[in-house]
Amino acid sequence: MTLTIKPVVLMGLAALLLVSCSDFLEEQPQSFQTAESFYKTAADATAAVNGLYVGLRDAGYYGQRVWELSDINADQGRLLSTNGDNDLRELDNLVYSPTNTRFLAWWTAIYTNVNRTNSAIANLPRVPMDAALKARLLGEAKFLRALAYFDLVRAYGDVPLYDQPTTDLTQISKARDKAETVYQLIINDLKEAETALPWSYTAADAGRATRGAAKTLLAKVYLTRRDWANAAPKAKEVIDSKTYSLFPDYADLFRPVNKNGREQIFSVQYKVNEAGSTYTAHFTPLYVKLPLPGTVAGIGTFEVEPAFYRAMPNNYRKTVSMDSTYLDYRTNRTVGFYPVARKYLDPTMAGQFNSDLNWMVLRYADVLLMYAEALNEQSGPTADAYEAINQVRRRARAVGTPNAQPAAQYPDLQNLSQTAFRQAVEDERNWELCFEGHRRWDLLRTNRFIDVMKASGKNATAASLLFPLPQNELLKNPNLTQNP
């Protein structure tokens, strides 16, 4: 994404300084301004919306919490056995405490982004500028607000709904709004965004929210609400646009040179040596030297659950996603490890927390699987549903690469009952999207979380279905109530 982020301060409880990121961002001198004094020109409006993307990289949001709250808090991954992070250990064990810093970080980072988007949405209309550009910028802001509230409501259920910028302390003591009300704002924002946004941008603006991103997120919202009749056609609109397609080689998805490519619909943007990501370090085991000069090594926060490793079919996709042996740089010997994720290895990495990899929020394989699921839930598996899921399965065999496997080893699906196809979609999502921040939310929306977690040996109960509201927020706002 090649946005130019300039100094902007969006109204909130305090002035928020925006800094630069990715291959587009050059750090500029920063200043304190109010919304009234700032939003004067088209350049101001563009800079304000550019700044909204920065908050996605916060460690409390997609910077780190996303995979902790979804994948470690499910059955794909677990915390490194020697890691002393008690808060993360609780998440791993499905022990939810309102004082856990992960819940506070998620809440705080997302509501900060909500307030920034509200400021942009409230102030952009009065800026004298090209009408088409203004509409697009408003569409970007509404997409990002919808994404923020979607991530909040899935995590906490009923949450306070703010659709105007918060400018003083009297506005923060708000009770929780019903999830249904929050979802209505999300759907309305995405409907407006999908009409205002373009399908694509020039290279200089790659990474911005697009029409395809708005439609994909809207399809996911409908799927989460079990609104199959709207989910299927919305996913089909993305498919029929011909804007996206699968990389022939699954490994290409995770190569920095291909970021913002043919399959990536919306990603959080990073750039090595300017604002690098941390995924490679967290997912790479201790004492493993990365494939580049120097001694940059993993920190091994994330391990793969051995049961998940064993359950994944032995095809090309598995070899890209996981491994059980690595080279120990201390001895230069190949050693056996607990299963570990390898899809985030980045040969361009320049330090433990300095990778060029983006975080993919939405990608085309997800659309195909959502489409197959929604069709099946309406009337059982159709020819279109089979074709959608089988496209993903064929790529798992490494179609078009030197490592291609015979179809017999991972055949196309056919002749399944509705129940069997439903399980096949769940499995395919589990394997295709592993370690990408989807698993907990998939199991919750299909009402499978408790059963699957119990089967994996974890003590899941009804209290595991929502995260607790952070204790700090309850102390600050007496109108909030805690989840059961």
C-alpha cells in the first residue's frame, strides 16, 4: 500500500499522533490539531484516512492479538511450553479473566480505531474537494469502522456503539448496545462502502480498502449471522468480479514479493526497516536461524497443537504451513521439534520484529469456502458449492508447481450429504486458513466451539463463548455490565 501519511491528529480523549508505515509511509513532523482546524483541504482529508490504516498494526489489534485470541485460544496452536506469559497461558487454557491484558489491549486498540474512523466520517463531508474522491475516502473509513465493530462484537457480544467522535469524558459512560444494533451499523457501513469504493487501485495505493474487500467482509458478516440467503450471493459477487484468483502455488501467498497480489483482498500493511511485522519471529521456534545472513532467530511464542498437525492431510499445503524439524543454528544440526508453523518465514527479515510480511485479513480462498458453505446450508451441496471448495483442495495438491501431487491423494469432493459437506467445509477452512486468525470465530459462528474444544482436551463451557469485558473499562464506566 503506497499511502502518504502526514501528521494528523484525530479527535479523541487525547490527541492521537499518527506515524508512518509500509512502503508508502514517510514519517513527517507531528503536531497537535483539532478536527475543526485540520480538515480544510483534500490533502488533509486524504491524510486523515491514510492514518486510519495505521491503527490496524497496533500490537493490541492485528499486530499481535489477532492470532493469540483466535488460534491459541482454539485448537490450532498453543503457547510455547517454556513461555512464562501468564495472560497468554490463560488464553491457551480457556481461562478468561477480566484483568487479562489481552482483552484490554484488543478492546482499547479497536475502540481507538473506531474513534478515529468516526472523526473522519463526521468531518470529511464539509471538506471542499472532488466529490468522487470524498466518496471513496468515506467508503474507506466506513469499511474500517465496520471491520472494527465486527471484531468487537464477535469477541464481546453486546458492546457500546459509538458512531460519532468522542471529544470529552462525558461521552464515554455508555451502556452496552445489543449485538443486533451493532451488526446493523456494520451492514449499513459495508453497503455504503461497497458502492463507493473501486475494485482496485494503482500500485501507489495498493492496500487500501476496495469494493471487493467490502463485499467480502459483508459476506462474512452475513455468514456469521447465518443469513445464508444473503451470504451466498454476496460472495458470488466477489467471485464473478474476476478481480481475484488463487495463486497456483500455496506458498506464494506468504512470500513478501507477492503481497497485495491476486488472492489477497485486504491486508494490514507492513514494510521491513520502516514498520516491520512480528509474525515471523513469534511463529518461528527458538534457536532456529532464519534463512538470511546474521543470527536472526525465532522467539517461538507459537507452537502447533500436535493433534492439529496429525489431523491435517499430508499434502503440499501442509508442508508449506507446518514442519516438525528445523535446523538448530547453535549446532547446525537438524533436530526434531514440537510441530511449528512455517508459513510466515520471511527471508527478507531484518531483525526479530522487522518483517516485510503483511497480515492477510481477507483473501480469495476464504470467499470460495464461504460461498460453498452458504450454498450448502440453503439446499445441500450444489455443483457450484463443489466447484468452489474443490478449487481450494486442488491448490492444496500444489497444482501448477513442481511439487504437484496426484489427485488421488487429495481428491475432489463429490456425492456428500449436507451434513458431510458441512464438515468438509469446516475442515477445509481449518487447514487452508490455519494460523491466520479465523479458527475461534469459525467455531463460534457454527456453534461448534464447545464441542471441538472439549474434544481437544480443553475445558470449554458456555462462559468460553464471549470474552470478558476488561476490568479497567468496568471501573471507568459504571454503566457497563460484565459477560457471564
